[in-house]
Amino acid sequence: MTILYLWLEKYNTFENLNVNFGGRYIFNFNQIENKLEMKENPHYIDKFFDIVELNSNSEISLLTGIVGSNGTGKTTLIEVLRNIFTEKYEDLNFKFILVTKNDGKVKVLSNLENNLSIPTIGIRVEKNHSEKKSIIFISTIFDRKIEKSRDNEINLSTNYLLKNINMDSYESAKIRQDLAFLQFNNKHRLLDDVEFKLPEKLIVHILDTLSNEKIDKSLSLSDKIIDQKNRFIINIQYNFVNYALNIIDHWLEVEVLYKQDSRNVEKVRRLIDVKNEIKNYKSWDYLREQLNFYKQGKHNNINLLVNLMHFVDKIIDTTEHSKDFEVKIESDSSFSLSSNKEIFDFIQLYSKNVVGSRDFFGFQWRSLSTGEESLLDIFSRIFQSSKKTMSRKWSEEIIIFIDEVENNLHPHWQKQIVNHLLRIIKLLFKNKKIHLILTSHSPFIISDIPHTNIIMLERNGDISNVKENIEDLERTFAGNIHTLLAHSFFMKNGLMGTFSKEKINKVYSQIINSDRNELLLNRVILEKQINIISEPLIRNKLLSELENRLKLDIHDEILILKERLQNLENISYDKNK
């Protein structure tokens, strides 16, 4: 399915919003006549974004860019579309007209009360008829915005993923998704044209577990223990002890506060006994013996701690003997794994043994910059969403929203991201037709999208709307980045930074308003400030102005010469006394 047009009466900062998405037809809602007007899009090229040379049975049917500065409503526009596709129309708090194309048929969806006059060329009207569509929402932005679960939506936004888990659990889940994508990529070579080096080393940190009754390890980590391996082993053992105390406190809270069942008395008593044994921690072997004693049955909670303890034992053993994976100790509280297979095997074992959503370890890719991690994050989320679509009975046509796709990316990668997305999406989504919608405020993204496929949002006061005449920007596709960036839509008041502009204005004011003696006194520092200006026109103009102000007219020269002559006469008179 592709979105062709949206009219929105009023929502948030939008009023009477008319949006075309770059399809075969251009629409406009004439409110006076209650009529939907339609004409051919003269710039439309069928399958323009579909990379046909890739051996895939999927199709990128349309690409749309939503651009604008912060606060213009890019994410809000996506929110409106997500609401239309996932909510019942009677539950929506706005009036709208939406034109889509599905299975080759143009369809008008609307919740307007009055009958809508539409063109009669094979367009079907469905009034007040909720039609849930398959959509994917991806965003790496974390701004604590509340994200809810929606029917027929795969939500892989950071806000949603962090909704029910803590940051450490999110990081470990993210690493697992990265690994799944990297393994798929190693087999199918999706990223051969990506220039950054894929990660080959994973740093694993022992998390400092917070506990109300934390066991102090300072006595064990005395100056006598100078071997880093032994310090590492003691660290991981004591962290397990505090982790176990934290977990048991959580289990007790659940049993006592929420279940309140007399049948749980024995379970609570057993947990308290285990907790007391852990608090009186004597040695690692003794703790293992006690946990094995208290575990009862396959589904007993204590059994989960026993399994995790066995996993920690495996790591300790691996520091001495290479078995399942090779651990290299990096510090007293961290170690590294150096091959994708070892990393994957380790994460698989860890996922099976970690207790619930409470992470025992933290993870970080070595040698990846923030931008490289962001790029890998986007790719792995797309991969994850493609796997989820295969497990659901979705229609062939899907809409993918990616919010602020250039987030944390260097301009060099911003130039490449659209091409990477089109290729990866086409290869990952089997038997699907995709409408990809990106939000951005980067001219690098815009240069890969024709101007008729760009929705330019601007804000005037409290109202946001689409820029009326998109031709003002001329052509954007394959456009010069400097030309696009210099356009007032991206940069009001020119390209120069505010700080440098204020400095230049201050220098100019000093040149104009100072007298000659002041200028002579400050000449060196003024010339230094002028000479670091990159723009030659401004630099030469200021130097010329400074020289002109320092020049003397004939009367000034006569006065200065008379003054010098008088000084010489005074000196001669003093010597002759």
C-alpha cells in the first residue's frame, strides 16, 4: 500500500493540512465545494526507487521525505498516519481524508460527516470505515515520549523498547539484535558497500548491581591481590552475590505484596533463608553448595540463580582454559570476546541464563563510533522488523516509517543512508511492496529524493503547514548540497554561524566607531581577527576599511609634523642649557 494524499482538519499545530506524498496523482481538498480534486503528477516515474538489478521479489513502491526544522511537526505527521491505520475512526479526535493505493486500486478513506465529491475514475470511497494496515515504526530517538502498543504495528522505537525494561537490559537486547543481523549479513553479504568496519570485538562489563543489603568486597580486593585475573574473578563473584540479593528482594516483594496467598508462606520462608545465607557469604564454593541445597524442582526460582551461577563458573573457567569461548580480561570488571561466533555463542548462553529482564552484564562494541553504532542499529532494527513480518499474516503491502533517519550520522554517511536503506529493505522483505517514509532535517537526505516526493513543513507562529510552492526550492534530486543548505528553508539569515557573525559585526563596529589612536593601539588584534575569516569578500572588505580609517589626510599630517618639530626643538633647547 502507498499513501497518496492526506487532508487534516486540525490536529496539534496542524490546521487545514494538505499533503501529497509523491504518487501518480496530486490531490487537493476544496473545502468550499466539499470536493476532492485530482490531477496527474507530471514528475511521477513508476518504480523509480525500486533497485531492479537486485535479485529480489519485493518492491519499493514509493519513497517520501518529510523535512522541516525542529518543532514543525514531522513526527506528529507520522503519528497522525499511525493513528489512522491502527485506531477506530470513531476514536480519532480529528477529521481527515486519506487517499491510498492498494493492489493497484485508489481508495479514499474519510471520517467526514458530509458526502465527499470525488473524481469518478475508478476511485472507491470508504467512509467511516476503519481499515487497519501493516505498518512499521523505527526511531532511534529517546525523548521519553510515551509509546503504546498498536494493532498491526511493529514498533521498534527506542521509546517503546525502553518502556518495560531498564537501560542495561535494552543494551543487551540491542547487542543480540545486532548479532543476529551481522550473522545474516555474513551469509548474504548485504553490506559489502558499507564503508565502516563491522564490529569484531565485544566488551562485556560486570554491572555494579544495586542492592539494599550490598555485600562489601573491599576486604577481598586487598593490596595483596595484585593479579588482575584474580581481581576480576573476585569482582564477578561478589557482583553475583549482590545480584542474587537484589533478585530475591524482588521475588519477596512479588510474593508478599501482590500474591498474598497463605500457600506461599513456605516459599517466602525459603527465600528468606536463602537470602540470609547469601548475606553471610563465606566463599564461592559454600554459596554454590547452599544454592544447590535450597533449589527444589524444575520451576523453583532458586534454580534460576543456580543456572546463572553455573554460567559465571563457565566464564571463570574460560579465563584459564579455552572452551566454549575465549575470554580476554580487559580490566578488573570487564572482558572481551573477539570473533562473531564466540560473541554469538556467549550471548546465546547468557540469554538462557540471565534472570528475567535484570541484566548481569553490560555490553559495548569496541572500535565503533557513535555514528557507526547508529547505522548498525538502524540496519538491525530493519532486519528485526522483517523477521517479525514473516511470523505474522500481513498483507503484501507495508508502510515503513523511520523517524530522523540521519540521527548521529556523519554527513558522509547521511549521503549514503537512503541508498543503503533501499537496498537492505528490498533484500530483507520478501514478497512485499514497501512505501518508505523518512523524516529528516538534513539536505543530504533531500538530495536523494525528487522534490515532488518531499513534504516540506514550516511553522508560522503556532501553526504548522506544508510549504505551499515547492517549486521555490527548484529541483532537489541530485541537488548540490551547498545550494540546498543555503536555501532559506534550511538556513534563515544565511549559512554563517551566529557566534562568528557577532564577532564580525563587533570588529566592523570597532573599526567604524573608534578614533585613529584607538585603532592604532588595537591594530594587531583587529588584523588577527580579520585574517582568520574564511569568506574572502568579508575579509578583504574589513581589511580595506581598517586601512582607510588609519590613513591620514593632509591637515593631520601637517599637525603631526609640527608636533614632531616642536618636540625636536625642545630637546635641542634642553641640551644647550
